[in-house]
Amino acid sequence: MCPSPSITPSPPDDEDVYIVLDDLGGKLGRAWRESPEDRTDRNAVMIDLLDGQFSDPARIVAFNTANGWSRDASRELAELIIEDCRNRGLEIPDFLRGFIERSTHQRPAPLHSTVPK
């Protein structure tokens, strides 16, 4: 007898997944934001953060079910955003400053500081 096919999708092959806990404010509160499966890798989440796709990111969690681990990736993504903005000569967007400060426990330095004359 032939086994029946599974109705559950097969798990990705050893893929790290990143999800964002977003603070939607007011009565809406915080929620884990839905993302298409192809937008849950680290690079895609970083691009979505920089594009302002989240209201006020509170935390980012990474997990890999194939390897059986999960971790808070907030600091990792915050530092990548800082590095990316510096490399491209851009200021950190205002909508990410709170996330950067909470995740790194420091205020991001402005790219171009003005010195009074």
C-alpha cells in the first residue's frame, strides 16, 4: 500500500527565519507581523525595516526549526542597519531610532555632526 501524501508543507531545508514583533500603538498593542515566506530571511527583514514596513519594531526573533534553536536577533539587526546606513552615507531613519536605541542600549551617532563656529 502506498503512503498518502502529507497535507502539511515540508519544512524548509535548514533555513533561518526572522520575525518582527511590531508595536502598532494605542489599543492595537504589539503583534508578530505576518510576512510572506520569501521575506523572512535576515536580509529581507533588514530591507523591510529600512523601507519603513513596520510601525515601531520592538523585537526581532530568529529561529531555525531544522536545527532546533531560537534567539533574540534585535541587536544583530540593529547593528546591521547602523553599518548599512554608514556604508551608504545615510542617516538612520527616524522611524528606526527607537528600535536601534532599545536594541543596542545606545543612541546612534549622527552621520554628519555639525560643529558650531
